[in-house]
Amino acid sequence: MIYRSIAVVLVVTATWAGAGEAEPASGTGDAFYCDYATFYRPVAGTACLEVYYAVRLERLTATPGENGLALYSFNVGAQLRRRADGAVVDEKVVNRTAAVATADSTRPVLSVGEFVVDLAPGGYTVALGVGDPAQGRSSVNTIDVDVAPPPVTGPFISDLEFATSVAEAEPGTTGEFVKNGLTVIPNPTKFISDRDPSFAVYFEIYRLAERADGGDYNVRYEISQPNGRRFSVTERAFARTGPDVARVEDLDVTGIAPGRYNLTVRVSDGVGTELAVRTKEFIVYHEYSADELARGTDRFAPYSQEEEKQVRKELSFVASQEELAAFDALAPEEKPIFVDHFWARRDPDKNTPENEFKNEFYARYRYVQERFRTPFREGAVTDRGAIYLKFGAADEIITSPMGMPSETSLDYSAWQSEPFEAWEYYKSGGAENQYVMFVFIDRNGDGDYELDASTLPGYGTLIRASGR
């Protein structure tokens, strides 16, 4: 249920051992995904933290093996620190080997595993590292984990764990990914394909009291966008089999466009009283069929390494982090089709042959690359370039090499002698009579004007323009 074009070929697990082992090396975390979930044992008063990882094997070095297999050897390390004092709570390094059919070795392939540790409530930082000994390189991802104490009274829910598969375990089985009689293989990517849009979620409900009328409890699954727009609601009644209950649900995102979504799980007593709630984010992405790839053969050619780098940089000015991660995870032959779909989704008028959004973006991009470049930075990554890419040309620009003139009538007095530019927009984002100003300062005298303040929250210091 994770990527059809990304095979999960190896399931490995390791429990944290005592401190003193090697710490993961530093680097960038683009070679693997990580996620976590916290489960509780209310009677014992303990919490169990499960940290999941999915290593992208195509980023590692392969060596030929027998029977047409490609072998990947790598190290996975984890270190857990308390955020309050930086003390190391636990750490572990394990060596892993994955075998992949050579015919598949050029496709994105994931090796999935987990680290497990019992913790007291508190705030922690987890550093996960993946090392490729053959290249002498490593990647590190860090995540902050907050283990909340259970409420004093009443039911509550564990974190939600997205899974690639959930199956009944053999009776008496313990160990790798097994809990409550189930084998739960995690999906650390949190990506769901629109070709196979059913995905599994596992969670636990604690301290359920027996209802006085002996009736069932209810669990409600809501899928919505971050802005609150709801796409689907699924409700299930379930019988209480004890104070602690494990729940698994296969959810369907058929018909939902690629993008970022929230899954909210609500537990109620069956008569309308909500008892507990938990939310987690996931990403729906477009997976390309064999027919789509075949049709694109003449139209799309895989990017060269330099072309892919340039295309990704251009996308980064428009795409969400989830879309960029989906782009990175695709096979080379799929990336040009992804880009085609990326711009098509943003076409404001699909009845015309032109994509006005794409055309406007690239017109702005070419302009800022030339107009705002400095000896040290491309124009698109300067502050003025970023604002121009997002808002377009200003309606008016006030500029002075000697500092802010008094006639701007700003309720702000920080600019006295530094060269500045004030960009004024009288209409922004289609809203009538909406005034926006951005103030840029050339602090170093090198022509690279930095965004200092604006009338919009989130763009430098917030200011107010008098008389507006």
C-alpha cells in the first residue's frame, strides 16, 4: 500500500541497547524517512516509543551478489537525548544488509526498520543516522518527540501509526513489529499512492470503562485538508473487549487529489460524548501507470543529473515539502511526468492551451535571476527575488541610497542611513484595496537587499503604514 514503484524489500528491527555505542555521524537526511509513535501501558505507568525508518537503497552503494541479487550493506544508528539537559538516554548502532533483484535495483527500494525504547514522560530529541561504508558517507535526520503523561482519568489514544501492512501474527509470536497479536509493518514515509489508495492505520485506546448499558463504543475517522476542508468521514462501532483495545482500519482516499491531508481519529461512547482524539498528517501522491509511462516515452525523456538539479530548484519555489519529497522518491523516468502533472494541477484555466500560472512563474523567474543576482547569490534566492516570485512586480518602489525619507509616513524608525527599497502593492492576491509594503535594507553595501519588515505577518518585522 506504500509506493507500488517502491518495494519494501527488507524488514529489520533493533531494540536500543545501553549507552556508549558509536554516535551517528553528521550529514544530511535525504537518504531515508523517519517517523515515530508512542504507545502506553497504563497499569505499569510506562510509555513505549517506536521510531521507524525507511532507507532508500538506491542512494547507497550496491555490490553484485549471487543469483542476480544486488547487495546493500549499511549502518543504522539512533541516539536519544533529553531536551531539558541534553543527556543521552539511550543509543544503538546496527549493521544491515539488504538483497534486491538486480533488475529492480534502479527503482526506489525501501528497507524498513524500527528502534524501540521504554521512556518516562518528557521531551526528547532522536537522531537517526544511516551510513554507507562503501562511500564513507552518512545522512542524519533528527526529530523531536514529546512523550505526554497519560491523563489522570478517562480514556485516551496512542499516537497513530501508518502501516504498509497489518496481519495477524502466529499465536505466541513476539519480536519484530509484533504487538497485540498483530504484525504491523510501518510506513515511515506517510505517502499514500492514488493508484492503491487504501492505507492502514494502527492505534491503541486505553482505559475504556464498560458502558452501563453494555453498548458499543464508536470510532470516527475524518480525512481533511490542513485548512479544515473535509473529504471523508468513516465511522465504526466496536465492542469493548477490555480496558485497552487495539484498533486497525483500512481507509480509502479514492478520488482525493494529490496533496497534504490530516487524519483525525475520534473515539466516543456511542451516544455522542467524545472521549479522546488524535490527528496525524499524511500525503497523497500521484503514481504513474505503465500506460502513462509508455505514452510519455516520446514526450518525456529522463533528466540528466544537471537538468534534474535545475528542475528541482525551480519547483522548490512553488512546491510544498511533501511534493518535493515525492519528486525525490520517484524513479528517473517518472520525474518528467511528475513535473507535467505538477504544473497542470496549477493551471487556472484548463480550457486554454496555455498554462498561465506556469508561464507567469517562469517569466518572473527569468527576471529575478537577471535583475537581483549578486556576486554571491542567484537572483531567485535573494529576498527581493523571493518576494517578486510570489507577488510579482510592485505597483510602486520607493528607493534611497541615504536611508528612509520622512515622506513615507511609516510608523517605524529603524532605517536612518542604510540604503533601502520599499515595495508597495495596492492590490495583492486578487483582493481589492489591499495595501502591502515590503522594506528591504542593503546592510552590507553589496547590493544584496535583505527583507527587514513588511505590513504582512511573517515577512520580517510587522509594521503599519500611516494613512493606509
